[in-house]
Amino acid sequence: MLRAVFILMLATLLIACSPSEAPKAKEALSREDVSTPMASPDRKVITIGSDPWCPHNCLAEGPQDGYMIDIAREVFEASGYEVKYLNVSWARALQMTREGLLDAVVSAFTTDAPDFVFPDEPQGRSHIAMYTPADSQWLYRGLESLTDQTLLAINGYSYSMELDDFIRSHTDDPAKVWVISGPAPLNRAIYLLNQHRADVYPEDVYVMTWALKDHAGIRPPRNAGLLQKTDIYVAFSPEHERSGQLAALLSEGTARLRENGRIREIMATYGLPED
């Protein structure tokens, strides 16, 4: 009898002390989680997103973030900001920044997002060349030379105003334009060229050279001519009140780092000249 009473008392005590429900699993980051803290113009965190485009901007949390992220960090941290850098696809980075879910994108052409807030001073420079399979003899001679070629393009990328128009006008014709996407579109493009499944692919010269370090087993694509040279930027969300202030701060800081030779030092850590 005493044993039964003891067991009953113990059970009652355990029930009273136990939580009413099990702890909830950590929920996935929602749109509200991302957008709410970014709404304050006084917030001292700047979140920049992009797909890796090394050496301009590299794999987040890798050995090097890319010289453009290095420049942005140096400028903003001197003014008390923390810079967070993350990787998403380029099309998604543009969408998230346009909606205010990110503060900025990195390595943007002005033609990528004309509605974004751009610094006056560029953070980098891009040389876009047209690449072919290694054994091709084709040369880029303007858009008319693409007549009998299959062009690869990455979803959401801008290359030049003229080539962008060409891509848009032939998106529904995969024999002329093949738009690819995914987590590693550059690696896929190199593979498709090597397999002769496409004829031409526009890419930044530094980016292609950097990527080929990881493709030692294949014949490197051939540079068939320059498409254009253009400035590239950290570009800010049109949804945020502070974007103009941040763009001006970055522009002033970039000019200062260029003048005192610091940008040359940063570029040298990637084996690049100051362009």
C-alpha cells in the first residue's frame, strides 16, 4: 500500500514538472526574418549577396571572399558597419535585393539592375570575352558572327546591352541561345563547351582563368575575342532608405583606397593588377 502511494505521488510530481509541449525545431529563415531588421536605416549590418564570381567575389566563408568584398569590408568597417556576405544564384540575389531582403549585390553591371543604387566610383573592372571549345576556329566579329552558333548564357546575367538584347530575342530558340542556371553555372558552361554541346560562351577573363585552376583535366576554352570592358559595382537595394548613403560612403572610401594604394595591395593578394 505504501509503495502504491509513493508511485502515485512520484507520477504526479513528474507531470507537474514536465513542459506542456516538446521544444519546437528551429524554423527555417523566412522572408520576414530577413526583411524586418533591414528596414531600419540605422542598422549597422550590411548584407551583400551574389553567386561566386571569383576573383571579383568568391565563395562565402572560403579562403578569400574576393577583392570587391575585401574593398567593401574595409570601407564599411572603418565606419562601424559589419558586412555579411552570402552566396545565392545571381537571379535570386537580384530579386532579393530588389525586394529589400538583401542590402546589396556585388559584381553588378549597371545593365544588370538599372533601378539599383550605384556608387559613383566602381569597385572593380570586368573584361568579357567570348569563349569557344579549344579546337574551334570561330572568332567574334560582332552579333552577326553568332548567326550559326549556339550561345550559352547564365540566367539573370548581363553581358552588354547589345548581347543582352540578342539573348532576349532568341531565348525561345535553344539552337541559338541556351540559358543555364543552377548552383555552379560556370562549371557547367565549361563542361558543355568541352563536350561541344555549345559553341560560344561569354565570360569575364579573370573569372574564367580562376575557374580553370579547378579543371586541369580538360583542354581550356579558347578566347575568341573581346566583347566589352565595363566597370562593376556593389549595388544597393532600391527599397532601402539608407542605400544612397551607403553608396556614397562606399564611393568615397573606394576612391580613398585607390588613391593611397590600398586597392593595389588587395588586388595583388589575388594575383591581379589594379585595372
